Amino acid sequence: MVMTDLLKPEEIKKALDAFAAETFDPKKFFEMVGMKAMSAENVKKVFQVLDVDGSGFIEEEELKFVLKGFSKDGRDLTDAETKAFLTAADKDGDGKIGIDEFEALVHE
């Protein structure tokens, strides 16, 4: 499965363009690509695409490349953006984002 199976390419591009130079805001980005309106089941499918190693978690190393999961044209997140994203989503403090934490962040 690829991201364009779940989201509209034009919305992905618009959201990527919005954060090309601006500080990345995961909640705003997910809303812009249409994820906030998605069912929990489809949000979990997006999670699975972003969970590159299939561990059931999005670890800090995977977070850095999260925008590339939406499009090969996505930029890498800075270290500060990666840490802020992790802090926003990692509610149990284990240093990684589980599927339920991801879904909660999207629908917050």
C-alpha cells in the first residue's frame, strides 16, 4: 500500500508545500492531508505505511523521514522537529509512537 491509495496526491503536495520551510506541525499537517476526517481504521493504514520496519511503532529514526512516507518529494524533519513530533505523540514516554498514540494525535 502507498499513501496515495489512502490520500489525495494534491492534498499531500499542498501540505508538503506548506511545511517546506515552515516549522513542521504534525497536527496541522495531518489535517491538511485529510487524515483528521479519516476513520480510525484508515489512519491505522497510514501508520502502517509510515512504520517502515514493521515493528508496530514509529521510532525517532522513522519520524525524521515521515514526510517522505507521504511523498518522495517530502523533506527530512530537523532534529528539533522530530523531537517535537515525538513529544506531541508519545503519551506513555517509551520513546516511540504506537498505533493508538498516532491515531489519538491525528484526531486530537
